[in-house]
Amino acid sequence: MTETAASSSKGRPSREPGKRGFFASIALFLRQVIAELKKVVTPTRAELLRYTLVVLAFVVVMMLIVTALDFVFGTGALWIFGSGGGES
């Protein structure tokens, strides 16, 4: 007798091997989350300070680039379209 025939004779439908129930899926997800959290390494104080300074420096550089582009495009728009004061 095949496995499908044996399981169908028990009165309930057979599940596919990869299928899980709703609560089993949630439990599996939570186990995987906990396993991943155990892999997390907390940075030392020196590493945290270094990472913070790198992020702040990157943000400042990006702000300077955006400011420069804003100035260039604003000046170009004023040059093309005029000051907007309109002549009477």
C-alpha cells in the first residue's frame, strides 16, 4: 500500500510534506527569530562611537551635496525663467 493510500484510510486528508498549520508556522517563525537574535553581537563602546561618527559624517556629506545641487538648480532656474518679479 502506498503512503497516500495509507494516510487517506485514516479519515483525514494527507498534508503535503512542506505544509504546516497556522500555529506551527507561527511557532517556527518565532524559533527562527530567537535563533537569529542569539547571533547578534553587541558592539563595544569604541565600535559604537566609531559607527556613530561614520554615520554623522556621511549625513553631513550628503547634506552638503544636496545643498550644492539645490543651489545650482535654483540658480539655473532663476537664470532661465528670471527672478519672477515680472516687468510692467
